[in-house]
Amino acid sequence: MQTPCILVCSIDMKTGYCFGCGRTREEIGEWTLYSNEQRSQIMEALPARLEGVERKPRRETLRKRLARERSTV
């Protein structure tokens, strides 16, 4: 099953969208109940939704950042 989740699960109070994936609480909760077509339609809208959130998600984990910093030293 396709999912846009990147494990940054926090809702922007202004827009109501998750900072990580752009879905609403309702969409997250009902994701497994949607048809493939419904999930695809929602996923098409996510990039535009993420443009409107006030804080961009941190897509780099601490572990990845530390590894990157160690490799550049």
C-alpha cells in the first residue's frame, strides 16, 4: 500500500496538515480504508499542501546528519 508517511507526525495548527506528509488527521486515520484511487488522488494534492505549512519538515534524521557530518570531516 502506498503511503506518503515520512514519520514526521505533527499537525500544523494553521492548515490542519501534517508537517511530514501533508495529510489531515482524518486522512491519516482512515488511510487504510481508502481505495487505491482515493489514496492516489490525495497523494497528488500533497505537494501543494506542504507548500502552505508554516514549518517545513526536518527530513534528515539525527543519525543521518551525524553520519554526514562525520564523513565530511
